[in-house]
Amino acid sequence: MAVHPGGTQQLEFAGSTEEQTLARRVFEIMTGQGSLAARDALIRQSLDNLAAYLAAQDNTLAEQLAPRIEAAISANSDVFKREERDGTVIVSTSRRGASSGRQPDRRHTFAQRLYEPVKPLPVEDINNIVTTIRPPLTTVEPVQISNYWRALAGQAPLEVDLVVPTAETPVEAPAEEAPVPAAEAPAMATPAVVEPEPAVEATPQPTVPQPVPVQRPVAPRPAVSLTTVLLSDGTAVDLKRPVDDLMAEFGAALQAEVAAAFSEDPLRRVVSFGAQYYSADALPNFGKNDLRRIRDYIIEQAEPMPDVSILSDVYRERPGTNSFEVFRFGLNYRLSRERDFEFVGMEGLSLWSAKGLPAIGSKRVKASDLGQFYSFQVEGFDETEPSTDGTVSHYLTPFEWEYGVLAMNAAFASIMPQPLLPEQRSAALRIEAPQHYSTYLAEVRFPTVNRGGWIWGLEDFFREYLVPGTLITLSATEEANGFTIAYEEIGGVEEKLLHFEEKRNRFVFMPVTYYAAVDEDLLPSQRRYGKLRNLKPLPMNDRKKTDVVLEHVFETMGEQLGTKEEPMYWIQFNELHLAITVLRPMSRAYLEYLLGQDPAFYADEATVGAYYYKPAPKAEEPDDTVDDEDLDDDE
Amino acid sequence: MDARNVRIGETGLEQLIQWLRQNGRPQSLEALTAQYIVILKELVRVEEEA
């Protein structure tokens, strides 16, 4: 066999001279047709086509040429393969001149390499090995792990402790212990068999100290039976007892064990939403189109919507059908994992808000600022008591009236819904004012570790019907997120009250006729507290600085009893507190704490409830910023 | 099964998941825990009988 100039081999064909010639021509035709095919790939052509093509070149009849071609092919069966398909003779060959194609190499496939790596990594934690293949039959295979390894892994058994010996602390030889009858040994608290080690001289070793099990005084072991299992905290539970008894005595611990088992399941076979659990692979599927439809629906309704409404209006799923509860669970679980949706519901009412829905609450104060304002509540300066009858009464401060907020103190928190999900930020409320037949969409922001909580969304109601100093009463209703708000109505009273003029960024007194019963001491009227107009509407960032607010209020509202060089201000506590609550929320307890923290503030021993403020001497500054007090403002 | 071989949260968990799936409704943690106890009791009892 000679080598072809193009790098391919020159074939020698068998048979008569004519057969060799015909075979070569057929081979050249077929390899020319499959010139771009792999050298091993089979090139196929029908005998009829070959005969027709060659007959046209030789000016003969194809019918006469076909048998001769077939004979030539048969004489070179190592180069050509003949097969019949539906009565048509097919001739096959390859560019390398073989009648069969290359067999695939299945010695080490990609699929095999995925599951059987050539160099597998060491398995450090068997729990990290996850397979999606489930055994057809459930088998219970207890894992026996000695206490030695349990102790090293932090699951120390009851009686054995580990001590790392050092050069200074010689190892105590373990005392021999009477063997425990196997029938009494608990399953997980069985002590490791401590081999009595030979007495070791306390000679410091240069090697790394190894943990050595050391006996410590053994507590009396509870006698357990063959039907007793141990919880992870060592509590013995006898399964012979009725289920109700076990649930009554160990219910909380057992529920924690089951919840932990589900959350630690690497396959996440069971998922939860709130207090409900269900199998993950049996949940209905909600795709992107579904989420878009739900979001459009919520935005169209212009307020957070309950899951039941979403299911009935968007999916025509009615409560009471067999699949409704599963559908409902699936919807809630799916939405809880989407960033475009926020859960704003509570136990018994799953409400969903969507990205793009108008925010609830005032736009004039940021949520982050309010969270910091109300942080004193989580720092222990909340002086309110939880309500026992579902009703809370509260005097509005000027700040609360201005921005339509209420503190989420102990009193209000006791009637507010609790968060259902671990990281739930807020819940939507519906507050009804029966005196005016109006309803307000409000929101409770739950406190965090270092930020206080609050309720907002009542700005319109406060500013339309109330004034600062009004006693409001908020009552829970039968609906999970329903509340009513009420106040005592009176005949109209005209008074000049403090008002924040936003355009000119200043406080002014304006004549107002109000119809709500108020506490005169808490009403910021010009008649009682004329100096309030001199308060500066400090930026929100400055209002968070309690020292800045305190000093400013003392200097503005207090009586100057010192000299210009050494000023000293005096003010009654109630007046100080009212003026501060114009600028920011602050409980009386927190104010008392702040006054006791700085020696510049001190109580007037001659007058109960009065305080002095004596600022530290400052370097001389041009005095061009202090407003003179003005008691005769007729604005 | 010998109760000493029972590991709470592992033993019988597959049966509990099957029960939850067959039940066809989301369940509270309390109901799941009660069923888990039933499953464990059954596992221990079956072995005792054998």
C-alpha cells in the first residue's frame, strides 16, 4: 500500500483489472463527496447513484454498469461495505479505506469521570456528601461513633472530659471504674472504654500534646430501658409512654430536634413557612410569569394583599378545595424567597407587599432616622407597661403629631402583631377611625437589636383631626391587623399652636381651632410655651445627638441666670421634655438618664423637677447666631 | 430496633417525610413531632417483637 501525496494512503484494490479500476473510481467519488468527513467516519452512497454517475461519464447504461460495480465492491470487501435498506443497495467506505467506522472509546467516559474522579479528594465530613439518589427502601442504619471522636467534635459525653496535658499539669491516671451493665447504658451517653494507661512519668514531651480522656466524678446514671431514647441534651425519653404524655413533657425539646433535623437536611426535603412544614417536592411551581402576575395584581390593588386574595383573584383557587392549603403554602413559601416581595403579615394573615408599591409612612422622615431616635426603647428606657385589655392610651407629642408616628414601646407592642418570619421587618396595619368613618393604612416597624420600633402612617389623621397633647386610644380588633383609633371630642377651641413651617424651615405659632380634648401641659401653645418658636429645626442627623439637642433646648427654653461670659440656664423638667419632643422622640426616663450623665446638667435642689445647665466656658466667638426670645410673636 | 440505636432527628426521619408527603397538607411542627414519636415507637416496638 503506497502513501498518497496528500498524506492519505494509496489503496490497492483486488479483483480483475476492470474491477480494480471501477473500485478505485468508486472510492475516489465517495471520498471526494466526504472530503470534509473524519477519516474514520463512514461515507455512504447508493449503488444506483454511483452507477448513474459513472454511466454518464462512460456513455453507457446504468443498468449495465450496476452489476459490474457491485462485483468490484464485493471483490474489495475490506474497503467497501454493502448493505441493503428498503431494497436499495448502499455502499459504505471511509476516507482511510475501511469498510467499518471507528468504535467509540468507552473505557473512561465523561459521565464516569463526574462520579468517579481519578484523584478523589479526602472526605472530611460525610454530611457534605450529597446524593440525589434515594434508596428505594428506607433503611435505618445507626451510626456508631465512639465517644472519643464525639468529644473531639464537641459532642462531649456526659461522664468523659478531655484535658490537653501540659508540662505543668501532669496527666492523672484514670481511675478504674466498675463496668456498667450493657442493658442500663444509654445509647448516646455510653462512656468510651477508657483503657487504663500505664503510669506515665510527668516528663515534658517535645511533641504536641494529645487530648487524653480523663475521668471526672461520675453523676448517678439514670436507669434507662431498651425503649428509652436520649435527646441531644441528654434527656431520657421513654417511648413506652403515651404520645400525649411525651408531647406534654418533652414537646418543646422534641419539636426543636425535629425542626433542626429539617433545617440541617442537605436535600432540603421539607421546607417551612412560619409554623407550617411541607414536602418540598410536592409544592406547586410558581414561575417568573406567575410572579409577575402576582406583583402586577398587588400593585394594582395599591396595598399589601393577603395570600387568600391572591389565590382567589389571580388563580381562581377558592378556600375549601383539596389543593387550596398546599397551593397557599407553596405561594407563601415561594414569595418569601423572592426579593421583589416582602412579607408584611402576621400569624393568621399572610400579607404580601411588592416592589413598586407606594411606601407606607411619612416621606418627611427616614426610617433609618426613626430607628435611631427610638433606640432608647431597646436600651431599657421604655417606661410604659404592657396592656392587658388590648387597648393603649397615649398622649401625642409634637414630634409624633408632626410625622404621624407612634413609638413601638412596651404598651403598643403588647397589642401589635408579632413578626411571623425570623427576619420580618414590618407588618401592615389597618387602623380605623370610627369617629370619622375613615380607615388608614399603617405599618409597624419591628425593633431590632439596636434600633427601636415604631408605627407610622397616621400623619393625615393626626394633622387633620388632632393636635399635640391629645389623648388617643388605640384598640385591637378581631382582625389580625385591624385596629381602631379614638379620642375625646370637644367643642372647638382656638389657640395659637406651634407649627413647623417647612418652606422657611422654622417654627412659628399659628392660630388653630381644634376639637380634641388635650392635656394643657402637653399642648405647645404660644400662651404656655412662647419660647418654643425659637427652637431651631435641627437637621435629623443633629437631632440624633442627644447632647446637641439638650444643650440647644436649654439655651432656647431655659432662663439665663448667669452672665454672658459664664451662662447658666434653668428650666423645669416638664418644659424641657416637651421642647425636646418637638425635635425628636424621647422618654422621660431617657431624659433623666441623660441629665444624670453629664455634670454640666444638675438638679435644682431648691425647686423640685428643675434643672440647671452650666456649659463649660468656651473660647470667645462672635455672638451673631443667638435669637432673642420673643414672647410677643403675633404670627 | 434497640432504642439505644435511635438517633433523634435521623432515625425515622425518612418515614416522617413520607408521612408528610402522603398527608397532602402542610403540617405544624407540633403535629409533625407527634407523628415522629409514633414512628419511633413503631420502630422500637417492631424490633422488640422480632
